[in-house]
Amino acid sequence: MKSMKKMKRPLSIFMTLVFLATLIHISVKVANAAENNFQTITVTGQSVTFSYPANDGEREITSLWVKGSFNGWSNVPLEKDGDVWTVTVDNLSAGTYEYGFVANDIGSGWIGDKFNTFPKAGNGNPQFAIGGLSSIQPFDPQLVIGEEKQLKAVGVKEDLTTGVLTDGVVWSVAENSKDLVEINEKGLVTAKITDIPEGKGYVNAEVTAEVNGSKISKKLYVVKEKTVSPVINSDGTATFNVPYDGDKLYLVGDINGWDNKGIEMKKVADGLFTHTMPITPGRHLYKFLPTSGSWDGEFPDPLNAERDGVNSILVMPSPCEVQVKYIRKDGDYTDWNLWVWSTGVNDGRVDFTEIKDGAAIAHVTVTPTTRNIGFKVRKGEDWKVVDVNVDRSISIAEGSEVTKAIVTEGELDIYTLPTITGPVLREGKANFYYRDMKLFREGKMDTIKSVKLKIDGKSLDMTYDEKDELFKYEYTLNEGITEYKFEVTTADGNSKEVTDHANTVDGKSIIEYRNPKIDLSATITPDKVDYNDNAVVKVNFDSAEDIKFQEVYVDLTSVGGAAKVNVDPELMALTIAIKDTTTAGDKNIPLIAIDQYGNEHKGNIKLTVKTRQSIGEDDFDWDEARIYFIVTDRFNNGDPSNDDPNGENYNKNHLESYHGGDIKGITEKLDYLDDLGINTIWITPIVDNIDFNLASNWDVADDLKSQYAYHGYWAKNFEAMDEHLGSIEDLKELIDEAHDRGIKIMVDVVLNHAGYGMHPNETINIKNFPTAEEKAKFEGMFRERGTTDTVKGELSGLPDFLTENPEVRAKLIEWQTSWLERAKTEKGNTIDYFRVDTTKHVESTTWKAFKNRLTELNPTFKMIGENYGASIESHGGQLGSGQFDSLLDFSFKDIAKDFIAGNIDSAIDRTLEREKLMDNTATVGNFLSSHDENGFLWTLDKEGNNNGVYDKEEIDKFKLAVSLQMTSKGQPVVYYGEELGASGRQSGNMSAGEFSENRYDMPWERVNDAKYNHILEHYKALLSVRDKYSHVFSKGTSEKLAGGNEDKFVIIGKTYENTELLVAINQDVEAFDITFGTGLEEGTVLVDEYRGESYTIDKDGNCTFTLPSIEDGGTSILAVELSEEDEDKDDNDDVDDKDDQDSDNDKDETDKDGSNSKDEEKGNSGKIDPDNFDKLPKTGGMPIFDLLAIGVLLVVAGALLMRKKSKKV
């Protein structure tokens, strides 16, 4: 073995010399004649002689020309010498060239070369090669200061074979470049200079490769950052960028009719020219001229590797669009339109421009990089009528020029026509699809008469799918490689054979099928969990072949989940959740993996589900969280010493400046928050943020020039606490003190972006601007700027992390998850949850990896995400997929607004439908206000408020919205100060003084102010009831029992197992009595948990209670009164058994939905004794519901509902 190692290097050098020896010789004949052994090409050194017979067997040739990529496809005449036409072209560089002959007619006499045996794949043009070193790769000539660039010498032989030379290459730097760059013996080149001279865009350098007398040089541009050319812009234009040392430069090509006067380019830096212009879709050739009106010195784009001879190639894509087909039952589309966003082109209103087959069609232009757009369908401009009033989105496949989606009136779901990406393989069969993209865009696919699949010598009729607008055929494959084509017969009866536009390489459509042997397995950690835990599945496989999986998924029905939850193929790991109706015992989780050939491979995962036991008041379930959101800087100043740590002299009266709130300030107010009734505190990001003033260039008065990162979302260091907020010890104290009160801590985190000024190319001469050392922490982690895509574009100009890069992703996850250890206290407490910012702007792989890592560290750790515009109905796949446990629901405030506007029926119907979609594994945070939107109360009282003082009428309505929020399923999220009547407008044009009024200072002076204290008491009462009946509100089911728009009130029944509540909300200015039959024994007490009033059942089993007016809170929540014995039992119950399973070893008895008919009732955390309901007549397990539904609504059971004014309802 040692001798072989010694021989390895000499052998590789020998092979290189052999290769070069075949390149350098005196004369080589190429392209042996297919007929009569005629030689058309003779290569001698750097020259080529073209020869062609005067009669080639097909024609008599009277005149002949040759042209090709060797001379920019200009015609060169051949001279006749006897019976042969001939010409020699000298001084050609090593490389491969296309060419062809033109006979008799210079305009239309192209005959190619019938004798050439080396046609170019794709276009069939004849080829020849000049042997020698042909290029230095990679093509990109730019060398970034501080980076290394590996160069490789490439050689070509006259038989057109090429090879990278790894040994025997002598690399050198030109004499005039030795102070600029250096290169080692392996071709690794680096810049010696550390900066570019001021006023210059680049510095020229030159390196040379030489082997056995063959030599080639490469020009390098030493730059601070790379330039791209051409850049295809979203508006149908292209930008050309050229490094050039002259004073003038002109663009020429088919884009200007090859007029050599050219298009003058703009010199933007010393040595850099640019020009942007509209370009029609299609293939274009272009080059550059130093002198207008002269071809002398012409050269191709040095930054564009795509070449056609001496010309550069630009392929301009057709405009990308989304066609939205809207279907209304009545066929009336008057005033209906789309409102769209995230298009990358023109957001806003888009009208339906055509009516076809009873449907309206709108055309939404998007960029080639846009991956999804958001939309709403509305009537008119006032937003009073919206069809399905949630933010919805349409996904756009990469490379798709036309996406079609069908939206139907009243239906949430959207049908998007499938994008063709080539044949789809499944279990030995291939599904072939055909579309003509031009006809598809025009909606004329149905005009094609027929399409046949040509494969394995067969011609098979494909079936037209009218809905998907494509032809399809399922074909059984044999193992191996198979070529196929489509034979298309158009409306005029003409037929042609075409390749698959979605699967063509080198002019051929190929499909490969194999059936590899794969051993599939998986692990799960932890392998014993209760329903409040998560677990991470890690998929493993072993195969002798190179395997790539189309998809991998698990079937989670045994733990209450979906039948198909995808495992990210890059991570091969997934976090799973367990529904709380899952019985304890051993569970089987099927694992399915589909390889690149469509074969299905199966495995199985074993998981033990344990009984859930809660210990202590802070061990509540995730869906029981009652969240209080604090903008830390605005809440309470507990430590004035950290108010101005960087000497910025903040104006604390300016809404965009630091105000002094900190972590100690929150700790000081924990008793207030505990008394309020919340159990989770969400605080804005704690990491170190940028410190400079972004408002220095605002066109406002000097005293208004203030904008700082007080909110925490503009990070410069993810591993350090921001100095304005306090120390890590302050954070630990907050965590321990909160936990002592049964309160969990949720910290806001950002993985999408860093703060302004952290991009390496940003430099401003201003106090506290990020230093080079600070910016170095993010070196290489940001994506290139310029795109507008939701995921791959920048958000508001903030430097965007390249999260698709595994190394960048891993570093961000490491930084954020390290806080669980960094914040851990001596008591073992730490951060409990994360609220995650801007989740729609980061791809799912990162979120799954983030969730996986957090679950590995703590299986009970949960995350709520901010997917702007999301709702439980439209969450972008971020729930139930191993990404987030919850999302903030941006639609709830609109439902609440609809409710208090008197649209009770639609609002309650929507609320109850939403609740059916929630469970403990996938829920939402219901909020009315936030730091990013107008305050809810402000929107109700735009005209009446004066510096945060609101009219009583609007405050009363606001309190009803709070009642709906606190009694609805989902996690209630209180925005700090809302409970004291604080609200405000979000920021607008800050340069015009439109600052963030919704980020007010906490108005502590209102706590004991009678004008606002009643709002606080309203919150306390509702949160107390929600705490007492936590399972009913968080996990139960709901049913509308009475009331509606005309009645101005609503009664909703809520149940969880044996616990039942009646929630009544009144919008009327008058109170009234409600009497209903219960079937309870005389003397039984029902209590209004909101008001503290008690009602005794009369001798007829009826109950009469008073529903207060809107001025008095308009809310009643009725429940059977707990006995003192029950309350004492609950107070002393430290361990809450939430699943009365007798055994952890019960085998799979779970129904498909994750429930089990044999499961025992779990109770309601001991709050209500189920025995209290034994006296009720059982009619389906919902006694109060049934009595109201049957007794009140049908009057059969003797119920009577009437107002105090004796009006029947």
C-alpha cells in the first residue's frame, strides 16, 4: 500500500502529460467522412482548414461560405481548388466551436456539415475543437478581498473531450499584478490588498496557467463585493453591469437592432458601467463597444458565462403571473376585485378583466422569484363586504410562468392547478403530463386535438383533464433509462413531436426507474411522553445506492394527528405533538419514505404515551396560556441606571426613543400581573440591539429626529443582553419570581434578520454605528440584496439571514437556543416559551430545525409564531407540521369588531367554526391589539379620542370584545395597557412625524382612576373565570343556543367532559332577565361567575338570571356553584391527574381522530365536581345545553325567555 501511495502523484502527473501530448501536435484530421471518407475539418496548431466537396452528393455547389462561433457567425467565403472548396482560419484559441456551411445562397443556403460526426447536443450544429488549455475555471472573474478562489485549468482535445488538469500545472501572476494577488501551486488565489482605492470599483489583475508549452491567462477583477450581470428585474427590465477601464462604453445587440452606435452606458464608479432597459421575453445576444459607431475592441459581458461565440446571451423570461378564477353562484361580479400583496411588482387592487364560462378572471403580475402571494376578494373599496375575510395565499412553484388558482364564493379552500415538473413516479408507474405553456396562459389548452405519449416504440393516447388543463397518461415502467416524447396535434390538424418542456436535458426527455433496496428505520426522543410533551423523530436509512427521497412522512393518527405529516428531507427529523385526547399506552407510528424513483419504503416507530400529571400552578397546558404582551421599554422603569448606557441623551417623550423600561421593572409589577389573572408574560426581544439613531437624515425638526431599537427587533449580537434592559441576573430574578407566582416567561426571538447597519457594506459616519468588529459576527450570513420574495427578500431593508444555508441556520439556532442554558437559574427555572417574529419570511426547514433543537433541550418547550395575516383557517402550513405549537391569529380582532358592530350571527358562527380547528397541538393566540397594528379601541373611536382619552360608548363596546376574547377557544393575548383603556395608532410616515402611538408608556396612574378602573376589573373578572374553568375554555366545545342580530345578545353553551357553562353577552343598553328550565332540584344554586351573583333553582326546576346591560359589562357566565368541600379539595390538590388511565401499557385503542371511547373523563382540573351534574337529566351528555336548546328554543320543556319589558324573545 505504501508503494502505491508513493506512485499516486507521479502517475497523475504522467496522465496529465499524456493528455497534453494529445493536445499539442502538428496536424490532426477531424470529422471522418460518413460518405467517401471526406475530411471537412483539419486542425493544425491554432488554425483550422475548412474543406467541402464541390458536389456533396445532394447538390452542385457554385459558391460556399462557412460561419460559426469562432467568428461571431459571420460568413467567410471559401475558394474553389479543383473539386474542393477550402479556406483556412488562423489564430484561434483552444476550445470547442460550432460552425456550418452555407451553399449557393448566402441568405438561405445553410447546409451545416453532413460529414461531421460531432453534432452539438440540443441544436445539432457541427463542432470542432482547437486543442490546448481552453479556459481557467470558474468563469466568474471576480476575486473578493478577504476570500480565496480555487482556479482550475481546463484542457480540450480535437475529439472534443475536455478535462480538468489537477497536476503539472504551473500557475503564475503577471508582473504588474504581483502586488495585488498571489496564487499557490494548486491554483488557490487570494488578494494581497485589503481595500480598493477610493473612487474605483475594482482593480485589474492577471494570472496564467501553463502545461507543457500550452498557456492561458485569466483576467481577474479584485473587488470588495461581487457584481452580477445581467440582472433580470421584476418590472420587465434588465440591468447590465460591466467593469471597464475606459471613459465611455456602449451596449449593442439585437436589443437595439445591432446598431453599432450602441446604447451609452452610465459610469457609476471608476471602472464600472451600468445600464437598465426594458427587454422583451426571449433569447437575446449582446456585447459591448468602447467606441460608438465602431466594432473595434468589441467584447462580451465579462460577468456572464453564457456565450454564443463572441456574444453574450440573455434569456429574458416571459412575465410571470397568477391567474385567479373567481366563481360566484349568482354570476354577478359587479364591483368585485382582488386586493393582493407580496407580488414583488404592484400590490393593491387588481380588477377582474374577463368573464369566461360564468367565472371572473384576474391577472396578477409577479416576479420570477415570488413564491406566494396574499389576497382577499372584496366588493368595492370600503372593505364592508369581503368574501371569506381571512388572509389567504396562493403558492407559486419555482420556475412557473403561469399559476392558476380557483376561488369559489364562500369557500376557504383554494384550488391551485398543479405545476408540471416532469413525470411523477409511483410504485413502478410514471404519470406523464403535457401542457403547451402559451395555450395554457391563454386558456386554450382545450383547443389541442390530441396528444400522444411516444415511449418504448409505442404511441399512446393521452387523456385531457379539463380541470387541470393538461393531458396525462399513466405508464408502467421497466427498470432502466427510457426516452420519451409527445406528439401534439393542434387545432389546425398539424402534428409535431416535442420533448417535455419540464424535463429536457441536451435536447432529450429521459426518465430513469430503479427499485433500490433500502433499510428504513427511525428513533424517537424522548420515547415516553405525555400529551404536553413533544418528541423528535429522526429518520435513518441504509442503501448501497445513491438515494434521494421525494418525500418522507409519518402517520400520526395514533396520537391524534394527521395521517400524513411530512419530514423535511434535508433534516430527516421532525417534532411531533400528542393530542390530549390520546389514551395512555404504547403507540405505533408508521413511517413512509418515497425514493426518487417513486418506490415506497416503510418503517415503524414505537412511542409510549404516559398519563399527564401537573405539579404546581405553573404546570398548565400550552393551550391554557393566558398571555400578557409587554413592550419592555414602555412598561416600567425598575433601574434608572441603565436608561442611557451609550450617551445618546434619549428624549423620553419621543415615541421612537428609549423610555427606560427594563427587566427589573417587570419584576416589580409581577403582583399586578398575577392579580390580573394572566399566567404567561411575553416580553419583547432581550438580545443586544443596534445603538445608533436611524432618524439622523429625516426631513423634520431636530427635536423629532429620533428612532432607536427600543423594541428589540434590530439585533447586533444574539448572545448578549441589551444593556438598556438590565443584566442576565435581572432576567434570572424575573424568571424565578414569575415561576413562584405560577407565571411562565415567553421571550420574543428573531431568526429572519439583523438590525440596520449590520450589513458589511453599510457605513455611516454617525455615533454608535456598528463597528467592523460587531459586523464581523454576521460575516457571510446575509443573502444578496435585490429580491422582493417573501422568504428570500429583505423585510423593510433589514439585513436578511440566508437561512437556507445549513451553516447559517445552525448558527442562528445555536444563538437562540443557548438562552435556555444562559438564563437558567439556581432553582433550575429558565425561559419557558418563545414568541417567534416574522415567521412567514423564513422557510419551513429552519423552523422545523429550530423546533427540533428546542424539543431536544426541553420536550415541553413551546413556540407561538407571528405569521403576519395568519389565522387558524389560513396558517401557511406552520401548524401541525413540526414548526409551531401556536400562531398569533390576525383575524380575531376583525371577528370581534364584527361582533360589537351588531353582526352577532356571522361573528359567532365564525368563532365556533374556528374553534373546531383548534386543539392542544395546534392553536392560536387571540389578540385585539399589538405593537404592529392600530390599537383596537383606537379603531373604534378614531374621531372621539383625544390623546388616548376615549368615549364611554366605545369603551363599552371594547369591553364586549374582551368578553368574546376571554371566552373563546384559543390563547387570549392581552396587549399591555389595554386593560387600562390605553390604545393608539400605529406608525406611518415617520419622516412626517407619524410615530408609534400604539407603543405608549404603561399608564399606571389609571389603575385607581374610576374612569378606567372598571376596564381593569372587567379583565380581572374574565381572566379569573377563564382560570377557574380553564379546560372548558381551552379544550371544550361550544354551541350557540340563543340570541342573534335582532336580539342584541347571544348565549353560548360550553362544555368539557362533565363541566358545562353558559356564556351570555348583551349588546343592549338595557339589562333583562332570562328564565329557563334546568331539571335541577329545587334549591340548587347557579352562580354567575363574572358578576358573583347567585341564582337558586325554583320548585319547577327553572332558573331566572339577569343579563347586565352593555354599560355594566354585558356579560354573564353561569355554572353550578361549587361546594366548600369541592373548593377545599381543589385548593389542596397539588397533583392534577389529567388522564385517569389505569395503565401506561394499554395498547392502541385510539380512534382515528386520536380519541378513545374507553377513555375515562378527565374532569376540569378539580374545579367542578362532575357529581354536581348527576341530578340533571342526561340527554346526550350536555344537560344545560340540551335543556336550553330543547327547553328554551322549542318551549316543550317549559322554558320561557322574556325581557323585563315583557317582550318575548
